[in-house]
Amino acid sequence: MDRFYITTPIYYVNDKPHLGSAYTTVNADVLHRYHRWFGFESLFLTGLDEHGQKVQKAALDRGLEPQQHCDQMAEHFKQVWQQLNIDCDIFFRTTHPEHKQAVQQCLQQLYDKGDIFESTYEGWYCVADETFHTEKELVNGLSPSGRKVEKIVEKNYFFKMSAYQQKLIDFYTANFEAVQPAHRRNEVLGFLKQPLQDLCISRPKSRLQWGIELPFDSDYVTYVWFDALLNYATAIDLQSTLPSQTPKQKASAEDNKNSQFVRGRFQDWWPVAHHLVGKDILMTHAIYWPCMLMALGIPPARVVFAHGWLLNKQNEKMSKSKGDVMRPEFLSSLIGVDALRYYLVKAVVLGSDSPISTDLVLSTVNTDLANTLGNLLSRVTKLVHKYFDGQMPAPQKSPVSSEEVQLQAHALQLPSVVRENILKLKPHLAVGEIIKTLELTNPFLENQAPWKLAKTDLPAAGHVLATVLEVLRIAGLLLQPVMPQKSAELLCRLSVTDLSFEAARKWGQIPTSSQILQGPALFPRVQLPDTDVS
Ligand code: MSP
């Protein structure tokens, strides 16, 4: 069976989840659900990056021990993801003892191999980004992200990233799809034209205590990115493949059974990983991470997909530091969870930046869901009740119009179109196609006017309604991964019991005379509250 392993970045716990992190997580969830539905064995990881300076500072600001702070934030993240119906298999936390041990094993392995060495670092350091910068990288004396930098001179440990530059170029040359979209691949290859610097992977404890101690020097903890990136592999039991695992460590890993690890399956799930990340962390995922893996003797992940940013009113990245983040809880209480999921998948092209505001969200949701989908369902079920006593009308043997032939052909092609777009990691196009089909169905109903036909030819009117109900069934099935609850409600109103992808590829699956239920508006139109609290 084909396998698909999708990951989100693990989020820093210096802030509660905001719409940016919800965006990545919802899209990953939707890709995961689609793949599973298509018959893939699919694994979905999200989680938290709990070490490092930002988190240490956030805990200190709240007067809490870092671990206590992380535990509280983890509960908060879990709660929000649950509200958004995120169906992850692994909710990873980097403070788990087994992950820490595995990171230390990797560090030791690279140190023993000579891929980690000691040297003096002299240069610029940005606390907010937790990143070192060369003089050349600074922009007007600030880090490339526009934050303050300070000059430091200190002994540190470095990962010999430069030794893997050519291997990485060869990998990207041979694996065209390893970085997506294509323009991001060019960006990475462009970056690799310059000599790659070795990576400072240690922080002296005098500056940072909240991290994983270096196994070969207890005065240091490891750089948070070295710890965090490894989560994708330790979560699926990288540790069982590491040569340095002692029998005692193996036994303690066995004892330490926790749902955040998938036991003994590293070979199954690697390298089929697809890392969905924001474009801001493309380089850590497309340069540092594959070099680390290659040093450990492991092939890079199959895909790193960099999506764009949700932009604020000033067309800048929405972020906590700008103080203008939208909270997913606010939007979902306004428009409903499924409508929010729909918006985040369909209205934002995966790979591009997109402005976001409450107005934009409301307008899309009202147009696509209240008008196009919801109205169609209300109208057709009402007509079935008026003329057919709420029972599925019998379709006729031959089509009533050429418009119907076209609509049916379109609807029958839709499952393959959706599948193709999902496999290409284009969920916005997949969902866009479903809505386009419904947009064709509304004028079809209008043109065929079954309420007029019913006066002269009741079976023909029934046939038109049956056609519309079939399109709604196919659309409802295809929308399940995006809007699990609303699709279930829609399909229940049509008495649909076979929820499989195979059923979506067939026509005529609602048995004649089955009950078609009327109900309240599936997506009531949403008005902006008096005060815009976005
Ligand atoms: N902890 C690191 C990632 C380590 S992965 C091994 C990190 N965390 S983060 O909390 O800052 O989250 C960054 C991710 O959140 C982005 O890459 C992106 O997925 C998401 N987003 C945060 N703000 C965003 C927007 N305004 N728009 C879209 N996504 C954004 O970096």
C-alpha cells in the first residue's frame, strides 16, 4: 500500500496557536484525510517545539518553570486543534525524555564521526530568531527578518554542513519534487551556489539552560533547531535504527510507551515524509535538515513544501510580534469550524501569500457555502418534498437535456480531478473544482425549472431533481476531508451510506424512494458582528 507521511512544523510554545499555525495545520489535516480516503496508509504529525530561548523567556515572563509553561501550552494547543477537528496521529513534544535521548544519540554519533567539531564563533546573533548571522546577511544592521542582533564571541560546537553541500545539490538535481513549489526549489538551489557555512549547533548554558544537553560537553545545550528538526524522525522511531542505542536504552524506550512515538516503523515511514512549512522556515528544512540526515546516513525527506503567509492589513506576515494575529477560536465561533477549514484550504493558494481579514472570510464563506452549496441543497430538498413526498425521485432512462449530459460528465470526472490535485499538493485547486461543479448545478436547476416541468411532466421534473441530488452526493463525499461535520450532515440528508471514494466515482447511488430530509440552512449567512475583533 502507498504511504504518505505529512508533518507540520512543530510550533514554538511562546504563543497560543494563531491563524497562521492553524492554516498549516488545517491544510496538513486535509491532505492527510484525503490520502487516507484514497486508500493510502497515511500518518500525520504535528506538535510543539518546546526548547530554546523564546520558550525559556515566555516561561520566565509568566513566572513559571519552563516545563510547567510547556505543559500548559500543550493543553491549549491540543484544545484548539481538537476544536478545529485536527485528526493527527502524533502530537509531538520535544521535551519528552525519549526524544531528548534520541537527539543526544544523534549528536554523539556525529561527534564521534567528526561531523561535529569545536571552534570559536565570532559574529552576529539574533535572539528573537535564535539564529547566527554573517556580516553579509545583515540588512541595515538588523537580521534578515528585521530584528535586533548582538555581537558575540564564544567557544561553540559546529556541524560540518559544508561537507554535504555537493551531495545536497546532487540530491536536488536528481529529485525535482523535493522542494515545492518550483520557485522555492530555485531559491534553495540559488542559495546552494554560495559556499555553505558550517552550522553552530551549541549554546552555552551560561546563555541558555532550556535545551538538550550536549552528550560530550555538559556546559552546553544543543541549538533548538537541531533538536526540533529531529522530531520528524524520532517520532517514528529513528532511535531503533541508531547504532549507539544500548540494550538499556532500548528497554527504557519500550517501557516509555507513549502515543507520541510510532514504534519500530522508521523504515516504513521514511523517506515518504512531506514537510509542510511556512516559507520563513524553508532553509532550515531544505538545507539544515537534509544535511543532518545525510550525515546520519539517512536519505532526505521526499518533499518540503513551503507555503506562503497570511498577511495582515498592511500586507505583512501576520505575527504575534506585530500584535495583529487572528485567533482561530474567534473565527470558528463566528462562521463555524468547517467553514473556517474550508476557507483556509480553498481561498488561500497553497504556496502563495494571501491577505486575510474577517470581511474576506465572510464574503467567501457566504458566497461559496451559504449561496452556492447551502442554497442548492435547500432548494432541491424542498422541491423533492413538494412534488415527491420527500422521496428520491426515479431517474429516467435517457437524459432530459444536453446540459444534463454535460453536468453529469463533469461530476463524474470530479473525483479524479480532486485526487490528482491532492496528490500534487494543490488542495485549493481540488476544493475549487468541487465548488465550480456546484456553481454549474445552480444554473442547471434554474434552466431546467423542475417546478414548471412538474405541471406537465412529473417524471421529467423528478429526473432533474435526481440529477442535482446526485451531484450534491458526489460533492458531499468529496468535501468530507475538508468539512467532516457539514459533509456528514449533508450526506445524511440524502440518505447516503456508502462514504467511500469508490462510491463518489459512480453515478446513481441514491436508491429511488429513499428519504431525502429537509433541515435548517446548512450554512446560514454570516453577518459581521458590530465590533470587528479581528
Ligand atoms: N518551531 C519552529 C519550527 C520547527 S519545525 C522543526 C517555528 N515555529 S513557529 O511557531 O514560529 O511556527 C512557524 C510556522 O507557523 C510557520 O512556518 C508557518 O507554518 C506558521 N505560520 C506562522 N505565522 C504564519 C502566517 N502569518 N501565515 C502562514 N503561516 C504562518 O518556526
